Amino acid sequence: MNANKTAAMVLDEIRAEALRSWEQMRQKTLIAVGAATCGRAVGALEVAGVFREEIERLKVDAAVIEVGCMGHCYAEPMAFIFKPGFPGICYGYLNEGLAARLVRDFLVDGDPCVEFALAADGVNDFIPTFQDFPRGLVEQKMVMEHCGLIDPENIEHYLAVGGYGALAAALAMDPGEVAKLVKASGLRGRGGAGFPTGSKWDLCRAAGEKTRYVICNADEGDPGAFMDRTILESNPHLVVEGLAIAAYAVGAGKGYFYIRAEYPLAVERIRKALDQAGKYGILGKSVLGTGFGLEIEVFQGSGAFVCGEETALIASMEGKPGLPRHRPPFPSEAGLFGKPTVINNVKTLSYVPYILRNGADRFKETGTPGSPGTAIFALAGKLVNTGLTEVPMGTTLRQIIYDVGSGIAGNSNFKAVQIGGPSGGCLPGETLDTPIDFDSLTRAGAMMGSGGIVVLDENDCMVEMARFFLDFTQKESCGKCTFCRLGTRHMLGILERITRGEGRPEDMDLLLELAGDIRAGSLCSLGKTAPNPVLSTLKYFRDEYEAHIFEKRCPALMCKDLIAYYILPHKCERSCDACVGSCPVEAIYSNEDRIKVINQEKCVKCNSCLVACPPQYRAVVKVSPPDLAAGKEKENDERKSQDNH
Amino acid sequence: MQLTEEERKEAVEKSREILARYDGSRGGLIPALQQIQDVLGYVPAEAMREAAGHFGMPAVDVYGVVTFYNQFRLTPPGRHQVKVCMGTACHMKGGNIIMESWERVLKVKVGETTPDREFSLERVACVGCCTMAPVALVNETVHGKMTPTKVDGLYFSHQLANQQKKEGMPE
């Protein structure tokens, strides 16, 4: 049989063409604008439009392409300019004016405007590279290597950087060998639970049924997590390749992408990727000419968080409400339409091509013995540099927050890090040196979850944080298990009471008791982990609960019912009317000394005046408990009347 | 909600047209409903009845599916749909303040549509733009780093565009 040879040969033929056009493209100037959803939110498409217009107007020989996200989301919109004779230079914080100037000054006149450069691609004497950033020491890219550097809507780019080579290599092997290799690599599912991927595949292979399915779980519902979205938008072919390898390994003829409805761009890009792969003979009746047939379809989720759970996901694909069911049987034995089904997370599948290309041992060199490989985290919250990062497993939270994220933004101090979304927990400063892997985080009281990290500073109230997550899980509970459905509702009720300042001393014990019951009485991990945010905040930040309950005040000045806005009379500039104009309900007035005063009855606590007050005065402050403000105002009045006498 | 005879007829026709693309296997139910919502903007009772007939299942089961998933709406949306992200990062950076600003500007509560059916206001769990928090969507456009004044600005620009359209600006 020389079918093996054929797969690689077929791929080489396709790739030769791709390489030719890639080389051609690199010979002239190329502007790559980061246009994933994060970039688009702050105007990347407008910037790309200006680049195109100016190039047209000034008759420059250059091309503009839209690429994905490199992970440096804080600097969006950003663009890489590759001009022959220069290293590739990345510019961040772009706007329309800057884009026009770059075309004029750099592309036409040859001045690279280093004052706007963020980093360069390749070592040079003028501009540091991304590897020279503090995060460069920590980061290691296995999955995100090409994210943000290739056009996600053009399969030729992916082919030119070696794409689909792993699939060809897999096709040359026995399917069992592929599964064995993945098992040997120790790859664990990146969706949260950390189940060994190879074992999952083996289970499916061992099932008797001949019709099998593979599903890529892209129902990334955790608020605060956006790794899967970024990968799908920045390098969709990588995930397609991973899914195709999984299908080959378990002998599935049909694959699905289950993508959540809130990610329209990811859906579009995966659809395009599947189309192109079909046209190139990489998917379809005979994958790379080997006779192995694989069709892949996109199934759009409909906005139910619980559908990230695999049995609920299957129910929803079968046209039913997404309710989880008892396991076993596991989906690997009886899944979609009762057939053996492998369901893997986007990130899990993205590691598969790497393992095929480099071998299991190379993969295991990175990370910890129990959790090999890298981890991808989405950094959000009160950080200087928010974005996406890929670091080896075993990196500490401190490194991620301070080296990658450059620490806490603004004039504020670190308080806690929320990791793992609604199933995770809030960890305080003393846990920052724990190396992150699946097991250590569970021990600390949080969870790896899908990898969303939200950093909180001293202005964030931990009780409110717990209330927020309970509100989320309570709304998203599918309603099957009584404890999850009613228990979360009761917990939410108690937390709402506490944040309103009506908490009772026994509430904390009641929360603990309910948490235990919900954990024990729920079927799927949505319910099992729902109390985690409450448990971890109660464990590490009990003093805040006590302040709310006993003193009726919110130490972080966040809970609306427990704060009031107040204008410090000695700081108010008097002749400035910024706060008056910003107030949407006309609650701010000038007293006879022209000092601004807030009418507490009218105030809706919208925060506008605090933002509007010019930074040189900073006269607007929040106080808690709220009657402080009224008391202060009375004091001022009294003092004034004494002065008058 | 009471539909006019015409709206009802349109709903039935469009649903039949879409349903014809699916064979009767139940796996097609959710994609079909999604397409119906794409075309009509919501899933009216007529469409649910048609779908029940097509997939050979009780209408109440279709209703069960439609009401289980957050994405489906049972009432017509506004011409412009405003969605405010209420994810973790947005919440911590003041997503509720942005929501209140919209509520104030549009004079409706979350989940409602303005009486002129111009705007509807919804919350969304997370759009995955946590780095740009707080985030709001107007139709499909994502607006990052929102502030209460930016809400006023977006609303104003829509009003202005409407007014210009009404006056038939030559541009």
C-alpha cells in the first residue's frame, strides 16, 4: 500500500501552490490588521479601511489583509507592517489618523515612525521584539504560534506555514497509533475537567458501533473567557486539522463544530475554512486522496450555558432542550443519536497537530508531569495589559498577572483573582505563587475551568462578585435537578439581601449549608460547581461579608445600596460645572458658595459625576454606609450657619 | 401579542419555505428555528406550529425548545437591537451602569422594546470582548470601552441618522 505516501504527496502539491503565492505576497509591502472581534470592537475595520484608501490614493504597491488576534488585546487596534528592507513592525493603539500617517510616512517616505511602534518581528537594532517584553520570558506558543500573523480566511496562508502536515502524517499512521500517540503525550482536555484526551478516544474506538461522530465543543459560555473565540477567529484551520485528526483516530466519518451563537465571526470563519478545506480535497469523500471520508458541519448553539456540558450539548444537537443526563454511558460509548461520540474542546484539538508534528516527548517537555503542555489564559479585569496568553502549565499566577499582564492598572492594589468563571473561585494574594495546573487550582478552591482570568482590585466587592456569579448560574440552571434550580435561587436571594444591607448574622452559615446541598444534589458540573464562587469568597474574604452584614457598609464601595456619592467641599473648584452637566437626573446643584452638592434623593448613583470631575480636583468620592453623605452635608450646613453668626 | 393577518400569513409562508429545506429528522429543529428567527426576527406561534407539523412532534415540545434557549425571542424585536454585555469583566468595569444608561436613554427596561419598535434592549452573558470592557452591541456592531456619555452619543447618532433619512438628505 502506498496510500500513505499519497497523503503527503497530495499535500505537497497543494502546498507548492500556496507557498508560491505566499512568497509573492511577502515580496511586496503587506499590512496585516488585527481584525478579530476584540479589534473590531475598537475600530479595526475602520483602520483597515483607511489603510486601503490611502494606499489607493497615494498609489502605493501594498496589500492589506485582515488577520486574527496576537493576544495583545490591550493595544488594539493594531497592525503589522511588513515592508521589504525593514523588519516586520507592529503598531498598536491605532486610529484612522495614525493609519493615514503610517502610509504616508512609512510606506511612501520610508520613515518607520518608531515612536508609534509597539514591537518588531525578528531581532533588529531599533525596536524590541515581543520576545523582549517581560511576558516573552514566560510565554511559550504551541497553539497560538501563527495567530495574528496569517489570514484566517485564506487556507493558503495556513498551508504555507506548514498547515495540514500533521493530518498527512496522521493519515500515514494506523488510527490506533494516532490515539496511542495522543495518549502518550498526556494531553488533558482543556475544557475544564482535564480528562485525558487519548483515553477518551480509546473509549470511542473500543465501542462496537461503526457510525461514530466527533464534535468540537466551541460553546464557550464562561463569562470572562475568550480563548476559544480567539483561536477560532485567528486560526480556524488549526482546529479543523485537529478535529480531522481526531476523526481519523476514532474512525468517525462525520464531525461537527458546536459554536455558540454569540460568536458570529467565529461561525463565519469556520464555515469559510471548511469550504476551503473541502475545495482543496482536505475534507470530503477522500481526505488527501487516502479514501478516508470526512464531512464536517457547523452547528450553532442557541445561547444556553449548560450546553457546554457534553450530554446537554448532544441533547441540543438532537433538537431537544439542553438538559444533561446521567453518565455512564459516556458519550464516547453512546453519544449523538446514540452513537459513540468524541467531544473535545477547541483548545484540546488545537494541541493535536502540534503533538503529531513534534511527537509526544516534545509535548511533555513543557508543563508539569501531571498536566503537560501549555495553558491558554484570557486575561481581563483591572490589568494594565489585558489579552490572551499562552504559558507552560506550572507557571504561577503571579507571573501571569505581573509579567504578562504588567500588574494592576491605575492607582490601585491587587485584591483577588477570579479564575475558572462561574465554576471557579476568587483567590487572594497569598495563593499567587501556586503553580497553575488542573490539580493545584482545585486544591486552592478554584478551578482551571476553561481559562478565563479576571483580576480584581480593591474597588471590587467580593460579595457582589459572588452575587454576580450566582445570578448567572441561577439563570443558566437548566432546571432538571431541584437543588441546582432552587438552591441557587435561595443562595442568590441571601446574597442579594447582604448586598442591599439587609443581611442577617446567620446568613453566612446558611450559605455554607446550602452550598453543600447543591454540590451533593446536582447531576452535572454546572450545579456541582455553582457554589464555588461563594465558598471561595467566604473562605478568603469573610471580613467583607461581615462588614456588609454587621456594619451595613461595602468596603470596596461597590454595592449600590450601601454607598452614596459625595462632593468634598474643600476640593470642589466651584467655577467648574463638569459634574452638573454630566448628571443625567439633575441631582447636582450649586449652593450659595457655588460649591456643588448632590441631592441624595434624586441621585441614581450612575458614577457619571465621579468620572466627569477633572483629575486635578477629584472632588467626587463614594462613601459607605450611605448615610455618611447626608451626615456630612448636615455638618457642613451647621458649620456654615455657625460661621454666619 | 396580536399579529395582523398579513404578519401571520408572512410567518406561515416564510416558515414553510425554510422548513422545506430540512428532512423530518429532529436534529434539524434548532437550525430551522434559528433560520426562521434570522428571517422574521423572532419565532411566532405560527412558526412553532408549522415546525411541529414538519418534524412530527407536539407543538408544546417545540415551545419547550424555544423557551429553553436564550437566543430565541417570542416577540418582534426593535429595528435596532441594543445588547449590553453582562460578563464578569464588563460587570466589574460597570456593565450595570451602562445598562442603566441605556434604560434611561431609551426609557425602557431591559428585555423591552420601545413603543415605536425602534430599539429593543437586552442583556447578553458574554460576547468575549472582555479586554474592551464594558461592552455594548448595537445590532451586530460591538462597541468597546463604553461610558454613559458614549451611550448618549450612540443614541444621538442614531436619532440623527433617522432624521436625515426622513428629510431625505441628498448625500
